[in-house]
Amino acid sequence: MATFDFLLQGLLVAAQPMNLLYALIGVTLGTAVGVLPGIGPALTVALLLPVTYRLDPGGSLIMFAGIYYGGMYGGSTTSILLNTPGESASIVTALEGNKMARAGRGGPALATAAIGSFVAGLIATLGLAFIAPYIVKLALVFGPREYFALMVLAFVTVSSAFGDSTLRGLTSLFVGLALAVVGIDQLTGQARLSFGVPELLDGIEVTTLAVAMFAIGETLFIAAQGDKGPDKVEAVRGSVWMSAADWARSWKAWLRGTVIGFPIGAMPAGGAEIGTFLSYATEKRLTKHPEEFGNGAIEGVAGPEAANNASAAGTLVPLLTLGLPTTATAAIMLAGFQQYGLQPGPLLFATNPQLVWGLIASLLIANFMLLVLNLPLIGLWVKLLTIPKPWLYAGILLFATLGTIGANPSVYELGMLLAFGLLGYAMRVFGYPIAPVVVGLILGPLAEQQLRRALSISQGDITVLFTSPIAAVLLVIAAAALIVPLILRARGRGEVLAQLAASED
Amino acid sequence: MTKGHHPSTPTRRPDRAALFIAAVLAAIAGLIFWDVSRLTGTAGYSQVGPTTVPYAIAWCLLGLSIWTVFEALRGDFPERERQEVAPVIWIVAGLAAQMLLLNVAGFSIATGILFALTARGFGKRRLWLSLPVGIVLCFVVWVVFAKLLQLSLPAGPLERLFF
């Protein structure tokens, strides 16, 4: 089968010594940054993007893959040992994991999270490899209107389907879309919303916006909460190894979590959170030890953690095959591709198969490295958790500005960083989600391009958008994803949606 | 949107901060209308051009602004926690100082100041200690990233002293 050959070729690319080194650096940095409290995968990827600037595209993307998986892994360590999850996808892990750590079972909790992540990552990455060619084939028949409909669907699911308010989600999205208009129009070369400022002609950098919103906005927000005393880090006591009973209770949960998480990530439904909640609910219903839930049940760590990683791999399906980011992390990864002039999508599979399959193969390798690296090094990660807040956040700002300066050492770019940082802070204070702004900024120009192409072909006839069956179905789903939550919230059933909010910091 | 230092108003009264957000959204919409209207009408025969999408976005922002007004009047916005202003000012001052000093004093000194002022915002009051620590740390970072990874980070007097 062709997929298998491609994957083997990819493995050969990824197994070159330099690429192995890049992957190793990637997973180490990704875990180290991801483990820091308050830093989720989106910020990890945004902060570490500048490290990869000087590498060739292949090496850089391989390092990136490692950073992505490492960041996901680091987040779960934080939530088990510290009751403040670094990423919202780890909230569920914290429910049971932190209880286990308090009961002195931190070791097995970390182990089941690590092995569960490995199992889920392995299966889901293989799933990605086998599904991708089919979606690429499907995507080749997509015209501009189908792409536009797909992007509308992504906009709706990222901004308003989950979270506690349709209004605030949509507002965030449209702020992002408005920022996306700034700069030179791709099709006619006219300057829009740049007010004669030459620096604005290039548009707003996605990485600048993401770093400002996630790093600076978050730092300001944490600082503004005042001193609430140090967080308590649970020490890892006893053995890291799982007992036979732990294994027996974990393995089914890992597989169930993977089966739940992967499809959810692969659909343009936004966020790994939904999968973790569903997995937690499933484990709670199926367990033979219901009394342990809420007091540190190992299934409650194993399932959601597997679901989390499976959907992280799942988000790569729309990203790589369609060029469609459905989370803030994926949006920043897309920015990473674009910095090399690469546009993920069906064409990339045709024009640059080595790169794509090398990337997929290095995800497998990164996954394996994480397993080997993390269990023995757990003591080191725990030390990182105990960095006092002032130094931690001072360091975060140091690296946040370093990335921006490295990309473009101008006073102007730092000014943008400060302005968007304040915007991110204000949005946090008023409960606006951040991810839609980032996704809107990067996906806005692509959606506009497709829309204008579709309308040019039809000579301005808008009905053409609804006359293709695929586009019509996608738009109907998008409308449903917008309207159903509105009705649910109006009838006071909004809490469930609020819990599923996709807010990655 | 600007800084949210507005104290949370009691519920059931019009939420003034939310009304302000609505005004800002309307202002952005107005700005888009104004800017795009001066683009020459190059819609061409298909009636879609560089102005189509910005107009659509501006109309949506206007709609969201009106929606926000309704929610503000009904007190639908969530309660906000009290925000400490002083730490925010310290950190913003640090970022501003770094921005202005970067090309004059170089990466290490400018970013060292940011480091110390951020730590100050989080309660480390001893600037005479955190400032040198910050500058030394930033210098090490500069060496690693500018020399080893070849990122273009501006050099200042301190960097030129060694390289």
C-alpha cells in the first residue's frame, strides 16, 4: 500500500542523525517549556518558533513536531503535580491526577499519563498517516466555494460553538478577521487599513499576535490578580512504576481515550478539551471502582490523557491535508509553515511528499523519545515547577520579546507586542476567548481569497456558494453549530458548553 | 479595547465597561468603513473586489456592537474579579522601557530592565539585585541566540565590550 511506502520513506528522512537531533531538542525544549505553570501548548509553540528560524524547513518542522508533542506532555505533568493546569485540555487530568499525587500515588499517575500519551500518540499518528491520503484525494475535488464553506465551519466551531457566550466568541473572531484585513490585498495589491504606515503594509504577524495575547496578556492577568500565596507542588513519593493492577485498569482506558479523542481532533471542531471530557465521563460510567472517582482513580487520568494526545494528533489531519487550523496551536504551526513559504494542503502532499511524510514520521519518533525521556527525568521537570512566580514570568517575558526581536528587531514590532498584550489582558478580564482572534487572523486572508475566487467565477452571484452539495452541507452544519448553542444557552443549559470552552493559554 | 481597570458594577445596572466595549467595536467598524471607502471601486465586472470582505466584516462588527449594548443593558456580562493596577503598570513600564532602549542600550540592558520590572510587578522589590541578575541572564541569552543560533539581536555597549 502506498501509504506504507510513504511512511517508510518518511521514517528514513526522520532517522537521519541531524533530524533525530532536531527531534530530541524539540521534545526536550517542548517538555521543559510546556511543564512551566501557565504555559500551554499554544504558547510553547509560539515561544519556541524563533529557535527554528535558522534551520532548513525540514529540520525546523521536525523540531516543531517534537515541540508540539513535548508541550502536550509537559502540560499533563503540571496538572498532576500542581493543581493549576497549564492548558485547559489538562483540566480533567488534574481532577483525578492531582488527587492521586496528594495520596502519594503521583508516580503511577505520571506513568499512566506518559504511557497513555505514548499509546494514543502512536495510534493516532498512524491514523493520521492512513487517513491523510484519502482526505487529500477528497480535497482535490474541492473548489473555492467548498474551501470557503469549510473555513466558515472552522470559524464557527472555534469561536462560538463552545465557551460561555456566542457573543464574546464571535466578537473575538471578528476582531481577528478585522486585523487580518490590514496590509496589502493579495489579489489587487491595494493597501487596506494601513493608514499610510509602511510597517502595516506587510500585515500583522501571527506569531507577534499569538505571543502578545498568550504570553503578555496572561502575564499581565496573573500579575493583576495580586499575590495569592505560592502554589503547592506535590512531591513525587514512592515508585514511578505502575503495579499490575494499575496496568490492568489503564490499558482499556488508553484505548477508549484514543478512540474518542482522535475523531474529535480530526474534525474541524476545535480543541482537545471536548475529547478529554467525553473520555472522563465514559471512564466514570464504565469503571468497576466508582467510589474512587473524585479521590484519584487511575482510569480518570489514563483515559483523558490519551484522548488529549489523540486529538492533538487529530488536529494535524485538517491542518496538513486541508491547511485548516482548528486550534490556536495549529494556527501557530500554520504560521511556522508559512514562514518557509509552505502552504499545507493537498498540494503539499504532491509537491513535497518528503517533507510531509518526514514530519509525520518524526511525530512517531518524537512520541517514542518522550516516553524514554520523561519517566527518568521526572525529577528535573518537578524542579522546573518550583520556580518562583516573579522569576518565571520575568523569564517568560524575556523569551516572548526575544522571539519578536529575533524575527524583526524594530521598535515598531515591540510596540505591536505591547498593544496586543494589553488587548489580550483586557479580553481575559472580560471573559473573551483568545483562540478565535489568532485563528481569525491566519485563516481570514485564506477565506477571503477563496470567497473572492468563488464569486469571481460566478460573476458576483452569491447563490453559487450554496449550490454545491458539499458546500451546502458544510454551511448547514456551520449554521447548526452557531444556532444550537444559542438555543441551549437561552434555555439555561449553557454550563456544559462553558466547560467545554476551548481556551488554550 | 483598552485596559480593563473598571471596577465591576453591581448587576442589574447598565454595565458601563461593556457599553465601552460596544463603542470600541462600533469605532473599529467605522474605521473600516472610512478606510475602505477611499479604495477606488475596482470591483470589476464580478462586483467582488478588495472592499467586499472588509465591508462584510464591518457590518458584522456593527451588529456585534449592538448585541453587546443589549447584553450590557441586561447585565449579562460575567462578574469581573478585582484587578490590581500597580503590577500591570510595572510590567507595561518594563515593556515600554525595553522597546525604547533596545536600539540604544542593546538587547541585554534593555531586556534586563524588562526582567527586573516584571519581577517587581510580581513582588520582588529589590531592584538593585534583580536588575544585575536580569542583565547577566539576558547577556547569556544574547550570546546563545545571537552568536550560536545567529538570530539578529541588537548589540549595545555591553555586547560590544565582549564581542
